[in-house]
Amino acid sequence: MMNRAHGGNIWPYLNNSGIIDFSASINPLSLPPAVKGIIARNIDKLSHYPDPESKGLKIALAKECNLSTANLLIGNGSIELIYLILQALKPAKVLIPRPTFSEYEFASRINGACILSVRAKENEDFRIDLSRLKKLIPRAELVFLCNPNNPTGALLPALEVLSLLNLCRKHKAILIVDEVFMDFVPAAQKQTLISEASKDKNLLVLKSLTKFFALAGLRLGYLIGHARVIDRISGFRHPWNVNSLAQLAGEEALKDKKYIKQTGEFMRKERAYLFDKLTGIKGLKVFPAAANFFLCKLENARVSDAHDLSKKLIKRGMLIRNCYNFRGLNNKFFRLAVRKRKENNRLIIALKGII
């Protein structure tokens, strides 16, 4: 059994008031100001059950994505939706490129599926080899594709993903495209497949409000697909799966166009800055990324592995994501989220001193 550790576990370090979390790829601008107000004004609603269908949020998302509400399913984070997909569709064989988000495999195995995999190569910056992936599609009933990928940050252009979808249609397989980091990608509207998903029974797109709007503690994700497929998956939900404050926070966050624009501009500048500084550190290999994080590898460094580096950084008040438990990686790899300039500079100084 794989280790199920994830990033963002700050709780053992809460006594360190200055801890900076580079392990979780969350918008460092914090949640939109109006969201704080909507939560405060509606705190009394916790005395009542939430809307079981998340109607208000579903309507807001449908308007934002130019879809029908019938094409949407709201979840307690995208994690819940991953598990619901496997429970509802019950594929016997699931194809998963590696390295990638580990919960695809956990959810598949728990639901009795056999795993097929294709391993991306380090010397190709962990870009997925489409020719190898396509050879296995005839044997699979369901295919997971994280785009941009976690933890590598690699992005497959929309045209390449559509070529996979065409092959999935031919062999009656369902393609799940996990776009939870897509909103951080420049020109994301040209890369997303949400429009295609609403019309195609062989395509489902996973999205999240958690990361872009810094709502990790509220847990909020959504699934886009053909109305009949969404209806089938929806039948496996637990009652009241999304809490009242999460629903209201999601609606309010979507209204904040200033915050959305500000995040895009901030991420474009700070991602380039951090990549430039990290690549200048001797003993560190940094992989190009389209998302809001970077995969790094220790090479001929003064620390033995990412676990050792993590311990030294914790003493300096910083958390990183050790990537030893991603299949296809080892204990030399770790992931860093893009944060604010002052925090990024503090990390760069610490890495130079340690590595």
C-alpha cells in the first residue's frame, strides 16, 4: 500500500506562528475579502442543513462556465468526486500516467479496478508520452489525466488531449481530465475542455475552487460532464455533501473578477521569478511548470534527500512537499508552491544555504 501523505499538513507545526507552507499549492493571496464577509454574515446558517443540491452555487458556476446546471455536480472537494466517479462507473481497468496525483490509484483500487500505467520520463521533463499512452487505451475502460499534472506541473495542450478523447470514444473508454490547477495557467480558457465535457459522454472534467480561491479548509470542487453521466454519478453522493458556508463562499468568490485578474497577473510574474531563482541554485534541478508550483530534484547536493532537506527547512519555518510517495519519483524529489515575493526570497536564501 502506498503512503497517502499529502501536502498542506500544517497542524503539527501550529506552535510555529511564522511557518510558511510551500507544500500546498494554494493561492498565496488568501481568500477574496468578500468571502470573509459572507461567512461572517451567515454563520447562523450552520444551525440548519445545507442545500442538498447546492443550487445557488450550481447556478453561479453554470453561468460562469456557460453550461446547464444539469452538466454540473458539486463536491466536497475534487477528492470526493474522484471517488464518486469510480463508485458509479465501476471500471474494471483504469489507465493512469505516472507520476501523478495518488488518489486516482487509491480510488480505483478501493473500487476493485486493475491499474494500467505509463511512466513519464525525467529526461523529457515528465511530459506524458502520448504514443505509449494511446497504445494502452484499447485495454482501459477509464483514463485519468491530470492537466496540468500534479506534481510535475506539465501541461498537455488542448489539441493533444482531444486526440486522446477521440481514441477513448473509439474504444468506449471514459477520459477524466483533472483541471484543478488549470485556472493558474496563462490563457486557461484556450486549454480547458469544460465545453466539450458538457456534450460528450466519454469525457468528464474535474475542477476546484479550493486552490485558486484559497478555500482549502472549506473543500469545494465540481465535476462537468454530459447530463446523463452527471445524473448517474450524482446518485452515489452522500446527503448534504457540501456545507452551507462552502456553498456561499463559492458563489461569492466567483463574483470577484478583480481578485481573479489580480491572481493571474501575480502568478505570471512570481512563477517566472521563482523559477529563475531556483534554477540558479547549484545542486538543484527544477522542472518547467504551467501551474502554481515546481517539481524539484536534488542533484549532488549537500543534503542526502528531500526528507533531510524538509527537516532542515522546518527548523527555518518552511514546509515543502516531499515527493517520495509519488509513483515514478524517489526521495530526491520535492515540490514547491509559488508564494509571495518576500516568502519566496526567504525560501531561496534557505535553499542556497542548505543545498
